[in-house]
Amino acid sequence: MTKFVFKQATKAQAKLRLGLGGPPGSGKTMTALRVARALVGPNGKVAVVDTEHGSASKYAATPKHPADGKERFDFDTLNIKDNYDPRQVAELIEAAHEAGYDVLIFDSFTHFWNGPGGFLEQVDAEAKRQAAASRNQYAKPDGHSAWKAVDPIYKRMVQAILGAPLHVIITMRAKMDHERREENGRTKIVKLGIANEMRDNFPYELDVEGMMTMDNDLVIGKTRCSALRGQVIPTPGKELAATLKEWLDDGAPAAPYEPPPPTEDDLRKAIGAELDRLGATGDSERKRRVIQAAGGAAPKSVAEMQRALEALRAQKPTGGAESKADPTATTNGPTKTNGSPSTSASSASSQTKTETATSAADDPLAAQPLA
């Protein structure tokens, strides 16, 4: 008997995945805040991952200009700068979920594409690494080959967005796209129109994506919500949110959320944090503790890393060593836009959400790549 069994399709309730592209000044941030607030109501919790040097906070409510859902808004924010490693996206989503937010806005997501530590920089670094490792002294960096190494990071990021247990709204910068063509023996540069500064197929991973114009109109592109097909929406906000909410809430209750399994990077960071807690210092000492926790050999699989992590968590600091990083301690999570701490403080594990990947010198598994 076959193991494959078909059943009648059933639409389930869902969380929003909305992409808003557009050139600077087209109203992407304002639209994202309007839709988010209207979608979850006055009591819903909205968080913004701000990569634009705090620009979203310019729309925050103040005593003089209280929240109205149109021009001023209540929301929490977390600013990221200098390092836009896309592996942080899944961690940021999980941190927002743990803190009880209903909507998470990424403004702007473009930095994870072309900012420091973003996809393009990672591909460039990988291409140079492959060229240097080649025995061919004339080998040149090959971006196409390098993408094969970086693509798993992209796929995990997309899956984290699609599987998020809260609404996710993503803004993306857009610019004029060009193409070089040969006509009658001459090279000609042809304008193709406005395009998002992101991987070409990324907007099509989302439920709804559209391009903002300089007149603050939203031109709907790809959409799974049939009521929005072909629409051009002036100053989108409450009405757009109502249409989306009706579509999202229609259907059977959604299945319970299951957090994604930890990645190798997650486990490396967690093991490093446990070694800090145990007071392990020095590269050789940290590696010895990991090997001991793993049963006598360096862990070479995710399952072995998980077992080593659990063994380390069961240990107590020796020799009176004080904890360097207590994973049970609480720290300030995303901050309120009025400058006061958020009422939903996140755990210390959330503090690592925007940190760079552990360096080889501090990574007890750096010399033991997983099989």
C-alpha cells in the first residue's frame, strides 16, 4: 500500500506575509505601520526591526501627538546597524514571538540583501574563498558557484518568514532596473522599470506584494488574496488591512505553532554561552569541555551537538567560577519608541538576536566542522 494519502483541501486561518517595495519617500514605512495597527487593533502589539537608523521612530506617538493609527503610532523598535547577516532574521522572528508581538515589521529588508554582512557580501566573500582554495592560480571569483554555498541560508530565512507565528510585513527599497542589450553591433542600456533591491524571486514568496509610488499609491503585484488582484490603492491603510484580515481569518483554525529546529549556528552559539556560564576560558579548555560533554569525541552532527548542549546545561560552574552569561537572566528587549524599556522584557537568549556570528577563535567547534 502506498504511503501517500490525499485528503480534501481545507483553507486554514493564517498570518500575513506582506511585501511593500518602493523608492525612498514613497511611504513604505508609514504604510507598514498603518496596516499593522489596523490589522491587530489598538491593543495589538507591533514591533519594528529598524535598519534605517531609527527612521521608523519618527512616526512614534508623543504626548503632543498621540497615536491615531494614521500619522502617529504606538510600537516597539529594535535598531540594527553594521551587521545585516540574514541568519538573524529567523532569530528576530522567534524573539518577537517569545515577547508576545502580533506583528513584526522589517524596515527595510533590503539591508539583509546588500548591507554589510548581507547576502551580496557573503556571496562575494565565498567566491573569493573558493578562488583562493582553487589550485588554479588564475581562478577568478565565481559568484554563481558561491551562491550554492549561500543559498541554504537564503532558504532557511524564507522558511522562517513563511512559518512565522505572527504577521510579518517587509519593506524593500526599489530602484530603476537596467539591462544591457546589443543592437546592430552597439551596446544599449535599456530601462526595465522599478525593481526591488532584493533577490528577484523573493517578493513572490509572500502572500501579497506591491510597489509604492511617489504619489503614495500601492500597486498590487502578486497576491493570493483575490479581492486585491489588479488593485491600485491610494494611501493604503485601514481599508487594506480590513480586506487582508477578512481573507486571513477565513477558514479552519490554524495548526499549533511548532518552532523550527535549531540550526548549527544556533547550537554553536548556545554551546558557547554555556561554556561562558561554566567559566571555561581558553580555546583548548573550551574544546575539551565540549568533547567531554559529547561523550569523548567532537560532535559532528546536529544531534550530537544537541546532546553536548544538554550535558553542558546540566553542569555547574567549577572552582567558584562566576557565570559570564547567565541564560536565565533577563535583559531589555525591543525598546518603546518613547525611549522607555519595553514592558515585555525578553530573555538573555534574545540578546544574541542581533549579534554577529561567533568568531572562529571563540567557537569551540570551529576546528571541528560538522559532517
